[in-house]
Amino acid sequence: MSARPAYRDANVLRWLVAYTASITGDVVYFLALTWAAARVGGPSQVGLVVAAGALPRAVLMLGGGVVADRFGPRRVALVSDAVRCAVILGAAATVTLASPGVWLLVTVALVFGAVDAVFMPAVGALPPLIAAPAQFAGVQGMRGLSIRLSNAVGPLLAAAVLVTAGPAGAFAAAGILFALSLATLLTVRAASSVSAVSAASSARPPLRVSARASALRELADGLRYVRRHRMLAPLVAVIGLGEMCFSGPVATGLVLLAEERGWGAAGMGWIASAFSAGAAASALLLTVSARIPRAGLVMCAALLVTAGGAVALGRVPSLPLAVVLGGLIGLTSGFTTTVTGALLQTETDPRYLGRVTAVTTLCTLGLAPVLFPAVGVTVALWGAGAFFVGCGGICLLAAGLGLAVPVLRRAELHRP
């Protein structure tokens, strides 16, 4: 594979286009689904429809990792992307021809969530098969930029289409974006699973894996691989702790903080925008950076800064200082996300990429919703500042774990 910078690698850039189209399509689909549910059943039905999509994705995520490893990430990503495209375009046609009922939306959410549980581990496991190890940090930085761009453009696109063409048009727009993702993924060259396993086997002791093992046995083998790996086990724990607050609950915390301090919706928007800008800046920096010396130690330092920034954000009295702290937290937490993702893909045996990616995705997406009820309870009892102190404590725990494990503290992105 080419050792040129990731942002100059045409193959990596094609993967990035496909990934960006997919994430933007996800945003448009989710907003279209929520809007349609609110129009059909009212606010009480929105939770039912959204939960119908989240539940199968969480339950089936680890199984999706098994499928990606068994059949190859590229093949699984292509098939699942095609199914997502067909489901959403079918939903658009159905909504056009007939008024959507709640149960139709629930069915669409269930099917899409189940397919998404297969697609996400597969597309997340692709970078090590399309990029050289020296490019991993750059690829993760580009991925961070893609997520920020999609989260900025997706809502605007969804709003425009919903206003002009309603839910049917929004579903159609999401389906077109999935079709673009599929078409671009078809042009991405990936190492075959056989060559990847051969390369990994020459560098690592062979692992006993039966080709005819059942899916359940393969899943257990993947979890055992993570648990026994001297770096992956603590790294997955650090990722789960580090992302627990900042992959969803912090947005709710910002709303409640702004309301408590009297900053209003505009103040909340400024802080959230600063957070996104900081995260985008860290992703851009790591995209163009040639290397990250002492990556493990720098990751721990970034977590420490994030912890301090979260505690300070919950106690700062003025909006301008809160905006500055929001940008700082976005910068350091974005840096941590990029470095941990690159370390994960550097260390993982290619035979386990799908399952390991599924585990970390489940940690970031599965643990965060658990905190949503806790956010409201904490703020109601002790104020918004207590919530951000809790976030800081969780980040401090992640930093302490990273510093306490020598192999993680000394981790490097580029092996000799």
C-alpha cells in the first residue's frame, strides 16, 4: 500500500466520500423519520419510532461484527449499503403513495436499525484494509472531519427537503445519498481477507479459529480476543469512558446549562458550535500531521485536559468563557477520539477487525443512551454544574486508566 499522506491517497479519498455520503444520509433519514412520526402520531409516538430503530442496532451490533469478519468488511458494507438504499427508497415510495402510519414507520426503523448494525462495523473496519499503518491517524482525522461536515450539512439538507417535498422527499434524499455511498464504495480497493490474514499471521502468533465455527462461537472468540489482548482490553475501556459523555449526553447537558444560567438558546448554540469547531480543528490537524510521537501519553494528557475543561464549563459564570471552554473540550476530545481509533486499528489483527469495531461502536453508542435519563435527574437534584463535574470525573478515570497501563501509556502509532 502507498505510504503517501492519507489525504493524497485516491483510494482513501473514495472511501471518505462514501463514508461522508452515508453519514449525511443517516442524518437526513433520522430527521425525516422523526418528523414523519411527529406528524402522524404526535410527540408521544416519536419515542416509540426512534426506539424501534435504536434497539435492533444495539442488540445486533456485535453480530454485525461477526458477519463483517466472516465475509469481509468490503463485501458486507456493499451489501448492507444496498439494502439500506432499497429500504429507504421503498419507504419514500410508500409514503408518496399512501399516508404513513406509525406502524409503517416502526417497521422501517426496525429494518433499517438491523441493517445498520451490520453496516457500521463493516465500514468502520475498512480503513486498515485500504490504508497503510502510517496513514491510520490521518484516516481517523479525515473521518472526524467527515462526521462534523455531515452533522452540519445533514440537518440543513433535511430541513430544506422536508419544507419543499415533505417526509417522502426527505426519505428519497436519504436513499440517494446511500446510493452515492454504494456507488463510491464499489470503486474502493481493499486488501482481500486472505492476504490480510496472511500478513497478520506472519507478524503475530497464530490464533486458533475454526472456519466452520458458529456465529455465536465466533462472537465469543472475538470478545475473548479483546479481553486477552494486552492493549485492546484497556484501550476499549478508555474509548468507552472517553466517549460516554461526549457522544450524546453532553448536548442535553449544554441545553440545561444554558437554561440554568440564563444564556438562552443562542448561548447554547454558541457553545455547541465552539465544541464542533474544536473537534473539527483537531481532526484537520491530525489529517495533515505526519506523525504523533508518544501517542499513548499524549492521548492521556488530552483526556486530562478534557476532564478539567468539563468541570470548569459546569462552573464558569460567563458565556464567553463557556464558549472558549467548549472549543477546548471539542479540541481535546476530538484528538482523543482520533488517536484511540488509530491505535485500535494499528493493534487489531485483521481477522478481528469487524468484531473489535463492533465492540467499540457499541461502547460509544450503547453506553451514551444509558446516561440520558441520568442527565435530567442529576441536573434536577444538584444543578447542571454537577453533571459536567461527573463528565470530568469519567474522563479523569479514562486518563488514569491510560496512565496506569504501561503498554497503553507507551503506545505508538507506528511500529518499528
